[in-house]
Amino acid sequence: MMRDYQKTSLHDVALDVRIGILDFERKKKQRIIVDLDLFRFRGAFKGKKIADCLDYDAPFQYITKEWPKRAHTDLIETLAEDLIAFCLKMKGVEAARVAIRKPDIYKGKATPAVAFFRMKSKK
């Protein structure tokens, strides 16, 4: 069954982090690109102010300020799960989709990526 939803997106957040399992990946930071979709399931938007909207700035600040400080992370899946958990704690967010790409690892011949979608659990 399809449901009405609102989706607020943040695309192409590029940053350098310490990530990867291969020896050469452990020597220096590498670029990742993050895409994020925040969802809430409801009919037409009836808000009148910014507080009525889903906040894409909070995850942007989290990604760009906190992730570069992290110790080395082996897997991009770990970062994806971290961001999903962060987003699902946000006011109004009922589901989130996170995709992370490593565009430089194969020198333009391919781009490894992961994407996770998670709904807030009903309590």
C-alpha cells in the first residue's frame, strides 16, 4: 500500500574521512559523497514556518563537523548506520535513507556505494 509522504533531501555532501580496509586506504583520508533523504508520512504540508519542516541542516552539520574527526573507520556501512541512527532521533523524521559513495577508489572506473533505508520503530 502506498502512503503519502514528505521527503527532504540533502545530496552530494563531499568530505574527506579516514575510511577503508585496504592498506593504501589507511594511509590518508579519502573522499566520500553522502546523499540523505528524510521522510515523514502524512498528507499535504500545512506548515507555516521553518520549524514545521524536516531539518536537513542538522545532519549536514553532523556529517561535516563530526565525521572528519573520527578515528579510522573500516566500512562505509558503519558510517551509513551512524547517520541513519542520528536522523531517526530527529524531530519529525519517521524514516531515513542514506547513501554513501567512494568515488575515487577505482580512479573513475567504478564507484563503490552503499544505501540504507530505515523506518523509526513503532513503540
